[in-house]
Amino acid sequence: MASGTRIQQHGLIVAYDFGTSYSGVAAKALSPDPLVLTDFPYQAAYSPYPKMPTLSLYQLPPGGSDPEGTGIIPSPQSQQLELLHEPEAAAIAMVRELKPYLSLKHGDTVLVIDLGGGTADITLHELVPNLDADGGGAPYHLKEVACRRAELAGSTFVDDRFEAWLEGRLGLEPDGFGAWKASSPRDRLKLMRAWEEQKRIFGEGWELRDCKVQLPDTLWKLLPAHTRRDLSSASASRAAAACTDDPPGWCDADYAVVGDDDEEESGDDDEPYVYIKADTMVEEMFEPVVDTIAWALRPVLAWDGGRADWVLASGGFSASPYVMQRLREEVACVLADKDIVTVPNPGAAVLKGAALFGDNLQLVAARISTLAYGVEMSCKYRRGMPGKPFISNITGARLVDHCFQQFVKRDHLVVVDETVEHTFSTTRQYQDSVTFNLFCTTDNSQRYTSQPGMRRLASLVLDLPPPHGPHERHLQASFRFGTAEIQVTAVDTESGKSVTTSLEFVAGV
């Protein structure tokens, strides 16, 4: 499908990126470049980031109580709705934007690290030529060549570790910090904004500097008197002397709080600060999260002996100087003299790529299945098989339920729109319906749906029209692998009756 066809058909492509902490919207009409929305209600504090807090974006318009009520799509099953994995969307946008500057060519492999608020998603793609491209089509497809990885290692986990560290050092009663967060949401947001400013600049120029975070006055006043006194006395004074804008060193303590013990209301400039050593920032806040990202990267980097022509980084967390420097160390083995490449606005890459994909579904050519997919069936019983055997009153064969018929293996390359089919038969005379239970697993060796790790995704019931007789009826089940969904169809070959459902092409780990 050439670029522009879907635009001409629908008039407008709208892309949504629902993130853990921030979400955004982009749109594409006849112009070649998507428009990323940056003007949201009540967004002033978050500008110029091209997204807004997810909870705000989830608010429905007046009168809207469900997705259909918003008027975006006719129904959740609409063919106007397409799903796309975040790192693939980021790859589409960044390859398009960077191709003129990086001399990207067909056959190049591109490693994409998408670092968001909640997850770190890693994919490896090969640029393959689009032989069907016409004057308006993209000259390339993205073909996934290694099993993608997704880990809970986004920036919010660094935030969580900061809050846990802070709670452990303020001397509050049990649940005191949690109670303060619940009762003072504005001040908690103020605290996290102050922390965000420090988190975003930590490691600039690979200089690990100690930092300070301003504490809201409402939190400071909750501290026990002895804690405020201790933290505001000698050790705090030494920390204050060391924690200048250009600190020559640090005192013995790994943190200190400096503030005025006066109970009177104070302005922002008078509010106390918590000072944090650079080593503490690294060891207790950043490294546990970065280690998880690095652990996810290594098996992808090991693909085909460790070859990646380019490494692209996207997502808001990729703006962290410390994180990027650590990732440079991890990918140095495959990049030689090249650097990780990003774009000026990495947080918008997923939005742009999703809008471009919505206009041209051919941009993704193939992907690696992260799970094994199949259906539950009855099979011939052999000694030692789990389950209770039964006799088919059609063939007289001794059968057992809960066998797993695999349609695609984990780590198998699946071409977009590829269809895999298998034929089955009824096991009972006068059978008037057949249920196909759809399962997935991370283990290619599993043969029974009762084994640990098997996950049932859906059930598909096919009613068999008359005549219902003593003979076998043959059924055909097919899995059609789309860009981000699997369409499963069951057909009664005798009558032609069929039933279809769609499943998300699940991103396994």
C-alpha cells in the first residue's frame, strides 16, 4: 500500500502513545511530516515536553464514558484501529529522520533502545528494500532480526528509588512519608519536579556532581525536632560548605538536610534542601535501573556475533546524560568508532513513527515472535501423557485432551500477513460445536496446555450447522500475523461457516 492511500481514504491519521508517566498525541494529514501536539490544557509546568501526564490525558471529554463515546473510532474491533510496538514506531521515525545524515543503506542493522517512563524496549532491525514502493512509498521496510526485549526499567523506577532513599533518611514515623504524599499531592509534585531537574542533568559531561533537591516546607515541618536539629547542625553545615555550585568535595555523610528550624511559613527560597552525594545517586538510584537495561541489551547485542551498524536511542529517559554514557559503554563492542544516535526530541519519536506507520503499514515487513502460539487439541494417547484418556466414538482412537498444537515458535521470523494453517477433526459423533482455546508460552518445548507457563489468550467457539451425523467433520484453523495483531480464524470445511477473533501480538520478555 503506497504512502498516502490511507490518508486519502480516511483524511487523517491520529497516533496515541499511552505511556506509564507521560502520554501524547500526533496527527498526520497530507503533509509528509506528522504534527506532534505540544499544547495541552494545564501543561505549563511540563513544557516544552511533547507530552503530558498520562492521568490527565486519560480524562474523557464531557459526555464520554467509553472509547466509542469519544468518537475516535466506531468500535474497539474497528479496522481503523492499528497497534504498533513502541520501539518499532521509534525506529520508523528515527530512520526516516536520520537517513539523510547517517548514510543508512539497505542491509544495515539498526539497534533501537526506547527508554520511557515505565519500560525499556530494545529491538534490532534490518533495513530491507521495498520492491513495491512507488513514487510516494517508503524505499525500505523494517525487518526484525533478533528477539526484542522489554524490561520494567524506565525513569519512574529511578524516581521510586529516590523516594525510598529519602523516606529512609528523614526520620518520619512508619507510613509518615506515604501519608504526606497522600495529603499533600501538590507539594509531592513540587518535590518530584525538583528531583526531575537534578535527574535530567546528572552526569552531564560525564562529571558526576553532588546534587541538591529542595524539600517542600510541609514535608520539612513533619520531621521530628531532633532530626531537624541534627541535620541542621554540624554535619549539615559541613555539607553546606561542600555543596556549592562547584563543589571541591563532599563531607563524610552521604546526605544532609539544610534548613531553617523556624516553624513560620517560608517562601520557596527559604525552603530546605536535601543534598545527595554523587556516589549515592549512582549506586542507590541510577545503577540498579541501568543494570536492568544493560542486562536486557546483552542478548540482543549477541545476535549474529554482535553486529549492529547503528544504535538509536529514543524516549524521554534517553535524555539522561548518565544513562546514555552507561549505554555507550555497553554497546561499544558493536559500534566501533560510532556513537549512539538520538534526535533533538527523543520523547516524540514513538508518536511520529506511529503516525507514519498509520499512513503506510508496509513500513514493518517482519518481526521475531517473542512467544510460541497455538491451540489446544485432543491427540492420540501414549503412556505417561498427562490427563485422562477417552475413546473417540467416531474413529475408536484413544485420545487425551490438553495437547498443544503449535502454530509458530518463539524466536521464529514472522513475515507480516503470513498465515499458518492446520486441519483438525471432530472427535465425537453428532458434534454441534467446537471450541478452540488459544494459548501462548515462552517455552518452545512445551506440549501440553496444562504445563506451567502456558497462558490462555482467548477461546473461539465455532457452531457447526446441520446435518449433525456420526461422521468426522474437518475444521481448519489459521493464524494470520499482522503488524501488531494475530487474526485467528476457524472454518468448518463442510459448510464454509467461520468465526474469527483478533489477539494482540504479545511482547514477551
